[in-house]
Amino acid sequence: MIPCPHCGSPHTRPGTQARTTGMVLGGMTGAAFVVLRIIGRSSPVLASALWVGGLIGLAWGGQAGYVLGAKIDQTFPRSRCCDCGKDFVH
């Protein structure tokens, strides 16, 4: 563990801000993309097709956003102190 530069505490954990943000934004984008593709292809759209398509898009987009966010977290490492709660770059 890397000690906190603010308080010197050794109780730090790696940050996951980009991973979490990527997963949420990717999931929302994926769900919206698949739902819009379903609506654009057929005139009588079943509600179940929209639900299933939205869930599939959510899963795919969320996974893609998670992977991309993990790469960003590795490239620009940030940590959070468990004692003082401050974020810092190392």
C-alpha cells in the first residue's frame, strides 16, 4: 500500500472512479443503443423485445465500460485514504 501524503496513514485503497463511471455510462449507452436499434427495425415493437434488448445492451455496454475504465484507472492511478478520506495521485 502507498501511504497517504495528507495524513501519512498506510490504510489506503486503489481508486475505482473511472471503472465505476465507465460501467454506468457504458451500460446506459449500450441499453439505449440496442433499444433504438430494435425500435428502428420493426414497426410493431413488443415490450418484451425492448426489455430483453435493453438488458442485453446494458450488460454489453456495462462490461465494455468497466474494461475501459479499468485501463484508465491503471494508466492514471489514484488512491483514497481510509482514515482521512482524501483522494491522491501516486
